[in-house]
Amino acid sequence: MEINKPMIKKMKDMIFQNLMESYLPFPLDTKLYSSWATDIPEGGETVFYTSYMYQISGILKRYESLFPKIYKLNIPRRLMTASKFLIKPNSDELERSFNILKSIKSMLLKNNLKFGYLYDKEPYSGALLLESGFLNEYKEYGKKLYNFFNENGIKRIITVDPHTTNALKRYKDFIDFDIDVINYLDLVNFKGTGNYVIHDSCLYSRSMDMYNSIRNKINGSGIKLNENYLITSKEMGSCCGGPLSLISNKDSEDISKSRAEKLLSVNENVLVMCPLCYQNLSPYINNIKDIAEVVS
Amino acid sequence: MNYEWDVAVNKAILNNSPKVNKILEENPYIKDIADELRNVKNKVLDNIDEYIEKTEESVKKTGGHFHLAKNADEAMSMVKEIIKERTKIVVSKSNVLYEIKLRDEMEKEGKDIWETDLGEYLVQINKDMPSHMVAPAIHLTKDKIGKLLNEDLDKNINENSSAEDMVKSVRKFLMEKYLAAEVGITGANSVAADTGSVLLIENEGNIRMDTVLPEIHIAITGIDKIVPTLKDAFNEVIVQASYAGFYPPTYINVTSGPSATGDIELQRVSPATGPKEFHLIVLDNGRKEAINSEIRDSLLCIRCGRCYFSCPSYKLYGKDFGDSPYTGPTGIMWSAVTMKKYDKAMLCMHSGGCKEVCPMKIDIPKVIEKIKFRYIDS
């Protein structure tokens, strides 16, 4: 497998510059992506934080496929601005992501939690920098992000996806970052029905050691889970292939397909907890749901 | 996706992972000694020079020869100096031997050198590289092996032969090589600083032959294999074998110096039946530098190979995930330590299963994260 280092470096520089200028990895229509929320107070000490992950998960692959073209054609970064109007999720994708966020918001409220939202001022978490090994840039952006949160009086952040949760929690390994970061799955209890196999988010279940707590909650909710040691255990459960897509889209899809086949051998209904896992696996699985779509 | 590899690796996982689980469930003490081992290995890394010195003293006390090689070239020169004009060599599977390119160098010099581990022998006649640290030939199907043996060894063997017949044929060939060998070269699964003993674990019996029949035994290993005591060395081989899926191991070989007897008036006479010379070459080759770096935990790895089967990148890329012989999640770390190669780290998906199954509790994804950074930053 040939790794295109100059392209990766260019991508790193472009993402980093964008983040340092606008708090976004690439141009995004933040007004549109925050329009799912209308009745949450703006700002506050505790905020509901999406990092736009659910909203843009459907278009990330399109952005990823843009990078090689930008690199090959040497397109200036400023021309990327237009992409925020050109690359958009379709209305079904957007509606689905909005419904998931509304469901999470509703579960948090029912669990008596109070929080605000930053709407279109919400910054991106920096997950892409950390997960790609761009550690200097991750640290630098983290300092900027920390200042942003401080200036806005934010002391506690409620995250809704694994990549954002991991990126925010990991800042303290590199810089001073004394903001409390907590994932909604640690805060809510819920009810649900049905019979599923879980495709674990690698970050939730292994990096952040939430494998058992997530299963305990789901098992207690009324949902029945099927397990197979070689496919769904903490030790043997596997990735959806997503992180590889920046290096090789084909290889990433091979992993996704293989993972989907294994999950389907356990149960035809698959439960995920990450918007990127959903995007990578859904082409190969008919009935795949995010946890926030099946519980309340 | 390579279909043949996909079938081979999935069979290996099916045969290995449940077996390891059963071993650990039935023998809970193994997890305890693994924890103990992690602590003593950290202690050695904190005081590496002291432990190398102690090992040297102990090896010399047993009548053996001790050599410290800074890098692969130095280790190779030491081997040549020991072997001199001798030509018949048998070797047992060792990643460090690949690290110093031992077989390539010896073959270039026209030596009659043979791998004696079955998997490694197959890799040798296939002019190939290992696909797994513990099971080097898992990428070869029985059909392929039958064809290989037919072309290279025995016209009576083909793809339809039984595995038993294939093994028998190789055994017959290697037996002649053992009996004629002047030098046996092995790695080491652990080295006890307090006694200078080298421990080697195996199931085939080839290492026992390699270490006893030739007149010279050379063990070559990394400084990371040194542990404080003989008890720790036994712990290391038990943990390694168990996490690799072999418990109890068929053979544990302990070598403390050359062969000797005290049967005549209790006076120590060396050699006796076994080798007259024992050499231990311990290799640095980037390891000391790694101790003082952000990838230090790589050196806690005992190379059981369990992490391979929890890794989606290895399942996809096989031996291309890493730089053979250092492949798989642990191979990404060892490639960085010993070859300063960082590029394959970019293929890691931080799935994290490797960390979950590691007996040494190495947070492999975090180490690989640092290696990715080295790649990007270099």
C-alpha cells in the first residue's frame, strides 16, 4: 500500500489553516447544520456539543475524495470556500441527523439535565488532527479551542459522538484543558425494544473503555443483544474501516464490507453509536440504526 | 482484498483466539505473572545498562561468551568472527535474525544455512518473508505448501499429500542438517540477568536440536529480552507461549553456557556432549534510544503475536502492515524502534483490540499515534 505523504501533508496544512482561521476543518454551512435546534438557550456553562459530526457525516467521504483532486490540481485553498454550498447532505440525510440530535437532546432533558448550545458559533473538535497523527496541529488548535470555550464561559461539554468525545478528552494529554467533557451515553437512561447486534465504536468501547457501560445500559433498556466473541467482543470487535478512507478509499470500503458481513452473520439488525460507522456500514446493511433512533 | 489471505487469516483467528481464551480461563495465574512481568521489564528498561552488565558477568561465569552489538552490522560481524570458516549452519525462528539479515548474509557467503522451524523453513524455500511473528507461514495454504515441497524437496509430496506426510518429509531433510551442523543459531525468548541463561520456547523440538547438536551455539537477541532473574525469564516464556495459544509448551530450553559434566570427581569439564562454545549476542539497534522516547512501551512487548488477530489492518494487509518480519500492530512498533520506519503506521485504524489482548497491557494505539506523528513530522 503506497502512502501519499505529500498529499497527507497538504491536507494537514489545509485543515489546520482552516481550523485556525474559522474553527472549521473545511468550509461548512454552520447556519444550516445548527438549524435542528431552535429552543435551546444560547451558550451557558454546560453546552450540548455536536462538532457537526452527525450533520456532515454523509458528506465527509465527498470531502475526502476532494483532497486528492485539490492536491493533484494544486487548487488554492480559498477556492474551497464554494464547496460549502456545493457539497451538502441530501435532505433525507440531514433530516435523519437532525432527528438523532433532537432525540439525544430530548433524552438529556428527560434526565433533568440543563444545557445550552452554541448554534452556528460551534467550533469543530479537532478529532481529524488527532486521529491522523497531526499532533503538533492538534495541540495548537486545542489551545485555540480551549480559549474559545473559556471566553464563552463554558465549563462542561456534553458530547454526542465518539470522535468528538475522544478528541476533547485527549487534549489534557497534551495541553492544559480543564473543561469537563462527558458523553451523553454516560448521562442518560433510556428504554427501547428490538433485537440487535452492536457494532461498537472503537473509540467508545476500547479507547474510552465504555464497552461494558454501554452494553449494561442497552441490556437494561429492553433491547435484546446478540453477541459472538469473534465478532462483537471488546477484544475481537473490529473497525468499520472509516479511519482508513483518507489513505485508501477502496481499502476502507473492503473493511466496511467485511465488517458488515460479519455483523449480519450475528443479526440482521445492526446498532451503531457513531455517525461515521453508520455511513461506512449502511451501504451493506439494510437495517442499521443509530442508538438514538431506537431508544427514548 | 486478497481472497487467499482472507481465508488463511480467518482460519488462524478461529483456531487461535478461542484457544488463548481457554488457556487464560483455565490458568488464571498466567495473567498475574504477566502483570509481574510488566513491572520487572519496566525495571530493566529504567536501568538497562546495569542489567546488560549483570548479564555479561553471568554469561561469563557460566563459561559462555558475551557480546553487545550496537547495530545489525556489528552483530553480523560478530557472528562471522565466531563462525569463521564453518559452513554448515542451522537456525531457529527469530525475528532478530531477520533484523540483522543473518540468512541473507550467510547465503551470500555460500554457507549451507537452514531454517529449522517448519513455518520458517517454508518461508525460506518460498523465498518469502514471514507473515506473523509466531506463525511465519500462515499466509501459505496446504495446497501451496504441497507444491512448494514438491518443487524444492520431495517429488513424492504434492498438494494432495496429507499434512502429516509433508511434515515427515521436512523432518527427514532437516534431520540430516542437524547432524551435520557445525553452528546452531537461535534467538531468545528471555535472558536471565542473574544467571546468564537463555530461555527458548518451542513445540517442534528443532530448537533443542539447534542448541545441542552443533559444536557452537550462538543466541542473538535484543536487549529488551533481558529480565532480572531466572524466575522472571521462566515467567516470560510461559506468558508468551500462553498468549500465543501454546500451553503447556512442549519444550522450554534453558541454556546457561556451553555443555559441561562433573561426572569425574565432580570436576567441571567442558564441553561434554553438547556445544563447546556458547555465545550470547545482545543487540541494541535502536532499542536504547527508544527507551528514552515516547515509544518506550514498545519494548515491553514479548512478541506473543496475539495482537495481530485483533487488528483490522493486519486482517486486510497481512504482512504489508508493517515491515516484515515486524508486521501487525506490534510490528509497527518494532519497525519504528529497529528500522526507523514509520509509514505503515498510517494504515492503523486505532481499532484498539490490540491493546485489549496485549499481555503487557501496552496501549498500542497510543504508541502508534506517536509513530504516525514521527512519519508526518519527518
